[in-house]
Amino acid sequence: MERDYPLEKVRNIGIIAHIDAGKTTVSERVLFYTGVSHKIGEVHEGAATMDWMEQERERGITITAAATTAFWTPTYAGGDKSRTVRVNIIDTPGHVDFTVEVERSLKVLDGGVVVFDGVAGVEPQSETVWRQADKYHVPRLCFVNKLDRMGASFERSFQTILDRLTKKAVRMQIPIGEEENFSGVIGLLEEQAYSFEGELGRDVKMSVVPENLTTTAAAYRHELVEKIIETDEAAMTAYLEAGTEPGIDELKRLLRRAVIAGQIVPVFCGSALKNKGVQLVLDAVADYLPSPLDVPAMTGIDPRTEELVERPASDQAPFASLAFKLQTDPFVGQLTYFRVYSGTLEAGSYVYNSTRNEKERVGRIVRMHANHREEVKKVYAGEIAAIVGLKNTKTSDTLCDEANPIVLERIQFAEPVVSMRIEPKTKADQERMGMALKKLSDEDPTFRIKSDPETMETIISGMGELHLEIMVDRMKREFSVDANVSKPQVAYKETIMAEAEAEGKYIKQSGGRGQYGHVKLKLRPMEKNWPEGKKLPKNVTREAGFEFINSIKGGVVPQEYISPTEKGVREGLERGVVAGFPLVDVSCELYDGSYHEVDSSEMAFKMAGSLAVQEAARRAKPVLLEPVMKVEVIVPDKFMGDVTGQLSAKRGQIEGMEDRSNLKVIRAKVPLAEMFGYVTTLRSMTEGRGTFTMEFDSYAIIPPNVADKIIQTRQ
């Protein structure tokens, strides 16, 4: 079987947005118009194809990123199949608790469609996903959805994109009418009006621009053309000197180049629920978003030489891919989703996991259509597929050709902020619970499990209350494990404010061989912003929240004891000195020590490292940290005073307010500890009319009076 689609006609895109902006509704329309599904599944009816988990259907939200493959012939191609593009789509969750799904999806995608609610415009999670897309340099286009709703305004939503996200946004369309009068869109580049008729808006009809909008459309078209021309020097010169405007095909070519380079973000509009505008967004995906050939070649490290190597998007190059997601399937077992950057992979062959230095057998390869699977014999560069039955591969591992190994950059995941204790209900549940928790934490790197060394209880941690609730629910349904859980607790941390030194000695003398380990450490707050692309010195290991510097000269501590000392330091940081919470953002320098020819051992140096770091932390002005959330509350005008007063009482900082039709939007930063149960408080204060969203912002130092109470509860 050879490649069925040339690489230049492949698009790997993600649909990303704030919760309730209508991502899944857009995805459902895409599946319908491309012929993947023959009926449209609605989210509010619990029938969406892409939301296939029971928990998703019950709650009407997306929890896990679903992948599917569709084929699209642009509307202007007149049914010419030679112009068809293959679109691999990932529908990502909007809820902040499942941000891990967005993060890993963006890492492996080439382009994104960002959906906005036409009433609300840019919302908190929109900003988060936008930043994530910026981080991975993902070209994107915007779709302002829900323009049929009461209070919808394309111009206002467009303004929020300019103000809060990017100045590079430019209108590609304007709506014809708004709210209940919304009937179609005007394509500015083509100077055409589009209406959507026939069964579920399947037929796209072109007509002349309505008279009342010709002046507005002409002004916006002029702005659009100028923005496009500004990105190309030759076109700019011709336009300014001779006054000649490039033809439409040339404008599209320049626009495509500018979108891929991140110079322009095109903005489209419509209403997915009313079947208006989605086909034109698909046209734009084909026209403006990159194929795997348009994005820079993937780079990684050759594990044999530690040098930087490239893998271009080509079937002939050595195989390289990234495993970005694990999923337990009740019928086939473990699925490992992967994106192929270069080369090909056949079912039944072997693949090398360069991250773990292991070979794995590739049993079956499947293309995913949400939860349906299509088996394939071979996958090619630029594709997204899943392998059935890999044993040891985890999220973010590199799978590659053993003769040409490469390790690709890992995906960085956020730290969990909420924890709860969990215990099995019966003896039978106990055995199954350990297995279930392991599988779930393999699937989701932001879901962590640890055991409390004092009480021996199991503690699960995640990104929010909903995240943990879903995980416990999945345990019950998928693994038949009943468990009791405690109330959610905040994941506090500790850090240091000053420099300090300490030495750790671990000396034991009993009959026979003794133990001897002796180290001297310096502890200081870690510099967080290491310049991007700057290489670390050879003697430094660095990761999120911790840095270890080996400054030993002249072998006063032999090389074989350095790693155990570092291990001891890490263990010592696990249990903080203020209230026993993990210590973070710490730089530790090992600068001196001594050893004994006979009595020294790895265990003795590990103990010495742990003792020294605890002692140094006590001297380095330790403080408690708590997670602070970015909160957006939407309330009717008359309740604004009460709500802001309440937020201030919760140690919140009000950052800004704005009007949104007849409602007030309050933006604040509030400690997570104060936000448990806030939904009930808000409803009772606002006669049930107030809503809020929140997402993690940062860790901040806790005021002394609050810290004292937390310390007391831990003693």
C-alpha cells in the first residue's frame, strides 16, 4: 500500500477554545460536511460523535482529545477531486482541568482553528490555549461562532481578539445581520455574499454583497489587502508605486505564506449550530494552514553524540515520531497515539523507543475516528495514528528508527493543584485500585498518585475538582473499582527566599563495616527564566522547580557518589521544613565534602544529601506557597458590588471589569483555597444568574496569618 495522499495535501489541525465556545459543534459539522458522519450529533443531546465517553455525554463537555480523519474538497473547486485535502482533526477540551489534552495536541499539530463565542469574545481559557499555541509556534485562524445568539456581536468579539490576544488578527469575513437576523457572511477577499441552504446548510450559495453593506465591506477589504501586501516587499512596492493590486490567487498565496509565518491571523465568522460558515472555515484550512512540508523540519538530540539532528517531513527520511497520548480501550487494550514526523512505519515491525532505550513490537496500527478504528498496514510522514499494545511507551516518548536514533523534545505538563485522599471500599477493590490508578496516570500526566509516608494513605492529585471527580468516576465505570474519597485539598508548596549553607554528615559505626557520607551544600532561590536556546553548563542539571550544580573539585567526593547525593537532595526536598509540603524553585550546589575509603557507600551519601538540604532549607527563610487562580465572574449589573466585595473577602485581587451586553464581567486573581464551593455561594448571591470560570495562574507566597493556620493543621 502506497501513500494515498501527497504530503502537501495533508493538514493536521486542532480545534481549540474556551469551554462552551462550540468546538465540538464545529467538529460535528466538519465531520458531516466532509462525509465522515451521515448525521450531526449535538452536544446538548449527548449524541456528539467526538464526545464519545459516557462522562462527556452526561456533562456535555469534552474531556479527552478525540482524533479523526476527514477529506475536504474546497467549495470553490466545483467538485474537482484533485484539489481534495486530507484533514486530520483533533477536537480538544475547553475546560481548564483538562488543559493537558490541549498541550499535547498542540505539540503534534501543524495548525489550529480557535473558536470564540460571539457573545463573550475572548474568555480566560481562550487566552491560555492561545499562549499554548504561541509556545509551539502553531499557525492558526479564528472562527467567531454563535453569531445567532442574543447579545452576539462580531465587531466586539473581534476587538477582544485584538486587545487581549494579538494585533495580527484581520477580518476575512463580516456577518450579514446578527442575533436572530444572522443569515450569512460576506467574504471580503472574494467580494461575495455567502448563504447556506439545503439540508443542514450543505449547499453554499454565492451572491452579490447586500447594498447596505457594500461600503463597510469595501473599507474592510481595503484593510485586509493592505495587511497582506505589507508582508511582501515586491507586492508592496508594486502597490505603492503603480497602484496595482495583486490578483486574488496571488493575494491568497501571500496570505498563506503570512499565516504560516505567524504574521497574520485570519478571522472568520458564522454559527455552527445553525450550519452557517463552517464550510468556508474548511476552505480556509485547505488554503491557509500549513501542510507538514510547510513547517520547519523536526529537530532532536542524537542520544549517541548529544548533537542536534533534523528530520525533514519525508517518507524517505529515517522514521521519527512522538507518542503524545495513551488511552485504555476496553476492546483492544492500550492505544498509543503518535505523530509521524518523518519516515514510515509498518504493522508487525519493531520500533525503537529512544527515550527509554527499549525496542517494542508494533502489533496493529489504527487510524482513529473518535472511538472507531480503521486498521492500516503502514503509516507515512505527517500522519497521526495509534499503535495497539505497546508495553513500555509513555506520553512524550520518542519512537524512531534504531539505526538512526533521535530524542525529540518532551512535552512539558503543568503541576497539579488539588489533591484528595482515596481508599478502596473493599478488599477486592484494593488490588484493582492500584492497577486502575496506574493506567489512568499513564494516560494523563497531570494526574499524579503518591502515598503519604506517615499515614500510608493513597493521595491523588490533579488540575481541579472536576478532573479528580472524572478520574474517580472512570475508575468505577472502566475498572469496576469503588472507592471512598476525602474532600479536595489544595496542593501547597514551599520555597526559600534567601541563600544558605549546610553540611550533612551520616556516620554510623557498628561492629564491622560502618557508614560514612559527608557533603557541604549551598541552597539559593532558582533563577526561573533561563534564556531559551542557551545551553546548560556541563555540571548543571535543571528541570522545572529544581537545579543541581556539581562544583566538586579534586575528587573530594568521588564521581560515583554525586548521583546518590543528588537523589538524597531530591528526597529531602519532597518533605518541606515549614509544613511538610514539597520544596520548589530551589538551586542546590554541592561544593565540598569528604569520604572514607572503606566505609563510604551510596546510601551514606544519599542520607548525607537529604540531611544537608533539610538543614540548609531551615536557614534559607522558607515560606509557604499556594496556587492562585485567574477567575472571571459574569453577573447582572445589580449584583456587581456584592460579588466584588465577596471576592475581596476571599483575599482576591480585582484586576478589571468590563461590560458584556447587559452583564458585568469581573476579572480577579483569587487563592484556590478560597474557591472551593464558590459555585453555590455565587448562585445564592445572584439569584442563580451568576456564572464563573477559573484557571490556574501561578503560585504565590501565603500571608503569615493564613500560613500559621495551615501549619497548625499539619502538626
